[in-house]
Amino acid sequence: MPERSEASLGDAKRLVVMAHFDPDGLVAPHVRRQIEAWRRLSVRIIVVSTAVLVDEARQWLATHAELIQRENYGYDFLSYQEGLAAGGDLTAYRDVVICNDTFVGPLRPYEAVFADMADRDADFWGMARCNRRKPHVQSYFAVFRPQVVASTAFRDFWSQVAPLASRGAVIRRYEVGMSVRLRKAGFRFTSYFRESRRERLMGRLRVVWWVLHRPPSKRPGRRLTKLWEDAHEPWNPAAAMADSALDDARFPLVKIDTLRHDPYGLNAGKLLALCELAYPSEFEGVRDYLVRTASRYPTRKGEGLRGTPWWLKPLRPLVSYRR
């Protein structure tokens, strides 16, 4: 059962279920700031942690949220499942939110974000829309309105969540699958961040840049075909559009994985430095966190990039992260 605190009492208008993990059993500064930002929005917040928490971290979380601890197996959807089950009557809330601790933010107050979304004609929404595989909201931040949480489609989806062996399987079945199932049930979705025409062009250029840095196909006869297919793949906005955070926080968060792995090869070190200048309070401690946890999060197999060949280097300023 969750440990209840004053943060969970009163007239909570929203339920927030946050998945948490830290390899050292800590609560990093950017995670604490996110939880404190939620508390200012009149929410009931349930944190489901798979970390072996040190005493100070456990006490801090139990004071600022309802804390559930579970064993570290599976992925965030199992934590979401357990937190939602502890939430009771989900239809009693204006919004039900699932999120995790894998980003720095909000860079714009949650009050402003939810006010902007209040009149959007949608049943559920995310911070960003991703079109990879199939259109979906990304599960590090998703919001469901009462008509969704009251539906059979929503309840059935969460009742069927079970441990899966790989991150890719979780993305296909649960992250993408959740949006697919809800859309089939007739629900509409949207996203807070909306790409401009210029950003869509930049997204395509950045995908091409990424493709030119990927290791070549092991099948020589497939190399040109594979290059063509990959160059037309939809981008992940959390990485490809990450510098929109510097545009008056139009994208009001920055993913830790983007800073850690630089998945498109766009100079994440520069992005971090720019964010530290633009948002010194929000990014305090983030660099230290990246250093502390670096050895626990190596680049995933198949996601490493090659160095930039000499003939491409003059084009780097056209695609790299910038203000």
C-alpha cells in the first residue's frame, strides 16, 4: 500500500502516477523539482519506485508524494499499472497523468501547460506526438481525461499489461499500442508541442544526418535500400526537436536520454550547455547526475553512431542543436 502524505490529501483535481528509478537509490535534483512542480498544480501524486532507496530518498518521497516501492523488473508500464490501481476511482479526477523521471522539466510551469491544453479538442494528449511505427503519444508524459479512464478500452489495456523482455517490445505493445487501442475505441489525441513548418524540415534533415552516421547494413545488396528507407523514417520529436526547449520552452522539457546518448548526433553537449544558460535553476545538478549514472546507461546495442566523415563536417552547423 502507498505511504500517504499531506501531498495526497485535499481537493486534488488531478492524479499523477510517476515511475521512478535511480541506480544509486537516490532522488536526483531534477526529479525532486518535477515532483515539487506537480504539487503546485493541486494533484494527488503517486510515485512508484523500482530503486533500492536510501533512507533519505525514501523519506523525501514519502513526504512529498504517496510512495509505492516494487521490485525492479519490467518497465515503466508495470509501475504505471500499479500506481493507477492504487488511485481508486480514476473518473473522480479532471485528468489522470502518467509520467516518469526521465526528463528535465517542466521548463514552463505545469499550470501554464494545462491551461493551454484545457480547450484542445481531444480525449487524451501527450507532450509530443510521435509517428514512428504508428501515431502515438509518448509514454514519458501522457494525460487522460475522464471519458477515457471510464472506458472499457482503457481498463482492458491496463489489465493486460505484463512484463516484457525488451524495451522494443514495450514500445510496440504498450506505448504505441495504448494510443492505437484508444483511437480504435473512438478517442482523439493531440500533443502539447506542435512542430512548425521549419521544424518539420529540420526534422527531416536531422533524420538524414542520423542515417549517414549509422553503421552500414551488413547486407551489401541492401545498403542503398536501407539508407533510403531510414531517411524517410519519422523522427522522435523528444530528440530531433529537443532544442525547441530553448524557444521560450515550446517543448517544455528535455529528455535525459537525449543529453546522455545524443541519438541523432546533433551535439547534445552543446544542447546541455545552452540549457544550463537558459534555465540555470531547472538544470542545476543535471550534469552531475549524467556523470554519476553514466556507467549504468551505456549506449544501447545498434544505436551507436559513426564519426562524421570529412566531407560532411561543413554541414554540421546546419543540423546541430542551436538556439
